[in-house]
Amino acid sequence: MNTLKLYLRSMGMLLKSHLQYPASFFMQTIAQLVMEGGEMMVVILIVDRFEQLNGWTGGNLFFFFGVMSVSFYITEFFGRGVTGDFPAMVRTGKLDTLLLRPRGILTQVLCSGVDPRRITCIAVGVAALVMGSTLSGVEWSFLKALALFEAICMSCMLILGLFLIEAVFTIHSVKSVELVNALTYGGRSACQYPVDIYPAPLRVLFTVVAPFALTQHVPAAYILGKPLYGWPGWTAFVTPLSGAAVFCIMTILFNRGMRFYRSTGS
Amino acid sequence: MRAYLSVFRMRLRMETQYRGAMIGGILCQMFFGLVLVALYRALYAGKPQALPIEHVTTYVWLQQAFFRMLLSSDPDLLDKIRSGNISYDMCRPVNMYWFYYARIAAQKMMGSLMRGIPMLILAFLLPKGWGLMLPASVPGLVMAVIALALGLLCICALENITMGFTMLTLDPRGMQGVLNLLMITFSGNLLPLTLFPDSWQRVITALPYAQLLDAPIRLYTGEYDVAYAPGIIGLQAGWTAVLVAFGMWMWSTNRKRMIVQGG
């Protein structure tokens, strides 16, 4: 509980410091809005030209897009320490100071960064979710809302876990490894669309290695009433747990990696 | 003129230094390209379009290959603007605009060629319908290369305008973010311009952003007939001249009202 309190306090402090330069903050937030709005526009233009994608209607596609952008940007908002700052912390030796304090390293890394500019990206995602569910005529029930909530929470854990892969590589090699971006940012762009449109190798990658399909597409398809691969309804509540599994595995590997951490000395 | 050429050559050599990081970058970009190609193939399977799928995949690969040309800025200049060290540059006996124009041109050219050529070779080896197709004709290829060179000149002028805004606001992230997004959207990086609604085509292909990569790609795929090439190249040159003039005006006004961040 203490840890949670610590996290919330650091978030509060960091938010305050971000808001010290309101004009700059405002501009950056607008830039983020334009960025995510552009991504959304691409989906709209694709739907306008092609109408449907492997049986998914335009509304369905907006819904999938919304689930991805909400979960990806919530992670970037609250997990900035892992998703953005960590490689620099290793390179500059800032991580050393964390080793002196009586708290877990991962907790402190998470406490060290927040990115409130992402709020507009999340807003675009929410708009896509609303638009998608209205257009697809989703009849909301408690179970469906629960499935959406679980999908988003578990996707956030999955995304954090994937960024931790990069962190572990960084601990060992100091340099950040660009190739991991294929899983994180690549996963985001690829899995904005339901996984069943892709050829088998990509499907396997995003089901087994980086299970976006399990954390997002199975529950989203259940909510839309078009089960992915015809899987039964209860799977929508079980498969997202793979996100938590990835996060747990990566946390263990991260802590193990920290044992080999050598400061850059600067 | 000699001074700018030697700056250009120095930056070219500088760009060839980081080869390790490049391989990771190429593989990553290849992966993004494959995902996009798979997406467009799935879309085409549902509703084939007048434009053949080979043109779309070629478009995707050329865009991915020259991505570094679109999004890369001079890190030293950004630092100098923030720290105030830009005042040293004012002491140099050269025109600041062209000095940085030569630097960014070299950086964008070498950066994109070093990544682009290996990527295009790899993309060319992919099976039909997935990879890069051969150019429509030899004159088309020649015109596409000329248009690409002009596109480079145009993008450097745009980059200097973005830098001009950074000099005003000192914080690169806001305005630069918006301008870069406009660029990657309307240059066809997010979605090929050929797949934008047909009614938009006349407007978006006339914008400066379409001159960077879209025009060369369309000459390569044969969507623009070689007979129209002089007109297209004229449009590119026209935009470049306008953007350079605007950028030079911005930089000289900024110079007069510049407040150096002392340190």
C-alpha cells in the first residue's frame, strides 16, 4: 500500500512540474492530438475506400483501433519511466542513485516519469471506442463492460512487459536496442487491426510472442459479437490474462538482469 | 559556395559513421513495411481497386526506404538553439541558412541512402505481390531519380522552416510535432497518397508534401506518365524556391529579434 501511495505522490509531483510551463505543455498536447488524430484519419480513409476488412465492418475496425490506442497511451502516460526514460537512465548513470534507496528498482523507475501529454491520444482512443461501438450496434451489458475493462488493463501490463524487454537489453548492453521497437511500436501499428487479417507468421508473433491478439482482439471480438476464430465466450475473460503473465515474467527477468548491472560510471 | 560544399561533404562522412545502429534500424523498418504490405493485401482481398496491388506495395517499400529523409533533424542545431550557442554561428563568415541547409541535406541524403539501398534490395527479393516492382520504364526511372533529388532539396527547405519555428518557440516539441505530422500524413507515409479519396487527389498532389516522395514514386511506378515529368519537376522546383525564400525570410527576421539564452 505504501508503494502505491509513493507512486501516486510522485505522479502528483511530476504532473505539477509538467504544468509549470503551460504554453509549452499546451502546444505539445495539441501536437499529440494531431498525431493520434492523423492515425485515426488513416483508418477512416481506409474504411471509406475499402468498406470492410476480412468480414470486419468499419465500426468494428474503429473499435479495435480504440482499444489499442487507449491501452497503449495509458501505458505511456503512467509508465513513462519504463517506456521512455529508462535507456537514458542507464546511459547517464542516473540509475545508480535508485540503487541507494530502500525501494524496488522497478517501482522507482515507474515513479520517475509521467507523460500527461498523452491525455489527448487517450481521448482520441475513447472517441474511436464510442464511434466503433455505436456503428457496430453493440448492446452493452455488465459482462461486456467487464471484458473491455479487463482487456485494457491486461494490454497495459503486456505493453509494459514488452518495454521491459528493451530495458533488460539496455541493462546488458547500455545501448538501447532498436529492434525491440518492432514488438512495441510495431505491435501497436499492426494490432490496431484484428490479427486474423495477417498471414500466419505475423499471427503467431502477435499471439504467442507479443500476445496482443489474446489481450485485445479476443475480448474486443467478443464484445462486437463476432468471436475471433469462433472461440467460445469465456475465452474473452481468460486469454487476456496472458498480459499479466508477460509482465510477471519480464519483471523477474528485469530483477535478475539488475544483478548484472554495471554502472557506466559517468 | 566552396564553404557550403565542404560542410556538405563533412556531414556526408559523419553520417557513414554509425553503421551498427543502422542494421537494427533497417530490420525494424523492414518489419513495419511487411506489416503494412500484409494489411493492404488483406484490404485488396476484400475489395480490389483499380490501382494494382504491386503499385501499392512498391509505394510502401519506397516510403519505408526513404523514411530517414522525411524525419531526421540536425541534433546539433537544436542543441545550439536551446543553449544559446547559436550566437557563435552568427560570427561565421557564411550565410547561416545555407550553412545549415548544406548540413541537413548531407545528413538526409546519406542517412536515407545507407538505409534505403539495402532495404530496396531486400524488398526486391520478396515474392511478387509483396515486394518492390521494377520501374515502369527506363526514362521513368531516370525521371524518378531526378524527382527524388528535387524532393530532397524541397524537404531540406521544409526542415529549415521547422527550425525557424523552433528558434521562435525554443521548444522543438510542439510546433515541430504538428509540422512533422502534417508531413508524414500528406507525403504518403501513413497511407499511400494513391489510396486517399479520389476527390482529394488534385489538391493533395499539389501540396509541397507530395513533392518529397510521392511524385518520385508515382514516376517510378508509371502512374505519372514520363511525358508529364517536366511539369512535375517544374512544380517541385517551384515549391522548393518558394519554401527556401520563406525559410530565408524567417531566419533573417529571427536573427533580428533573437534573444540568446545566456548561460
